Amino acid sequence: MPRHCLSYNSNQETSRRIDGSEMRQASHPSSPSPATSFPDRCRGFSLVQLLLTVLCLGLAGYIATSEIRKFIHHSQREAFVAELQQVAAAFEEFRNKNGEWPPATGGEIVIPRGMESALANTYWLSGLPFGGGYEWVPPPPPMSATGALPIADAPAVATTEPPPPAPAYIAITACTPRPALALSTADLVYIDAKIDDGNLSTGRFRTGFNGWPVYRVKANR
């Protein structure tokens, strides 16, 4: 066979081989890489998603903290209501037993003399959990009908019936070094409704100097 015919046949065979290889490659494409096939598996949070997550967590924390504070304040208020009645009953018992009230404390943070055992487990010395503290205010000495203090060697004169004795009070004050009293007017009205008539201007529980509350104690005899 002539040489140029062999060369022609060889070129055709090579072309067929090349064409066949390309067809096989086209019919069996290479597998795509995981990075291009599954982009969502490798993608993290976007900045917006991260900010929304942080915002939701912060809002949930704020709500939880606010509810916890409300619960603690409510518990402290209920404990104060119970203790105030307990303290008032102790002073009234002292008066009924001894015929007189304990002496005044003069604004000092001390337990009134004779009341040490009755007030040992109260907030009298440590101060109330919401600020302020107790102060004992006994009634002043009795006045005569003319308004003057009685004098032992004064001649006896006919007088009208003397006025009723002044009441004694347990005052809640926030004088230095006590911290400020963190009780709102709504809190005071709530306490008044629990232990008295619900009116801060009348009854045993009312507001006194500087808007601080006082609780009147009374003797049974």
C-alpha cells in the first residue's frame, strides 16, 4: 500500500481515538467538588442573623431580670407587712405588762431598752431590705388641762378632764446613715390596705414626716 494511504489511515484512526475519548469524557463528566455542590454546609451565620440572635437573648435576659426583681420586691414587701405587725404587737405587750412604753431611742440605731429579746430577730438594727429603718417614737409626757407640764409641788386646782394621751409610733425613717427608702406611694397604699384602712391619711398606718410611713401602736389598757 502506498505510504500516503497509510498516513491517511493513521490520521483517521487518531482522529477517531481523540473523538472517542472526548465523547467518553463528555458522557462521564468529572464529579463536582463538595465545595461547589453543597455551599450551604460551609456557610456560617450572616451578620444580620448574629445581631438578631444577640438581640433576642438580650431581650429575654431583660424580661427575666425584671420579673425576678418584681418577685424579690414583692417578697420583701410581704415580709415587712408581717414583721411590722409583729414589732407593734411586741411594743403593745411591753406597755400592757409594764404600764409604760419603752424609752425613746433618740434617733440612734439601737433597740429600745427592755425590747432586746423581742426585736432580736427583726430588721431593727440591720435596716429594712428596701432601705430605711425602724425608729421608736413614744408619746410625750402627759400635759395638764392648761397645756403645761404637771409640777409636783404646784397647788391642786380644779381642772377639766385631761386630753387623751398621745399615741406612740413605730416610724420608718431614712435618716443618715440609713439608705434611702425605696418604697413608692403604690407600695405604701398596698401595705396600708393589708394591715389598715387603705388610706395613708387616716388609721394606724399613715405617712408622716417627709412622706415616710409611721404605724401607730396602742395599749389595751
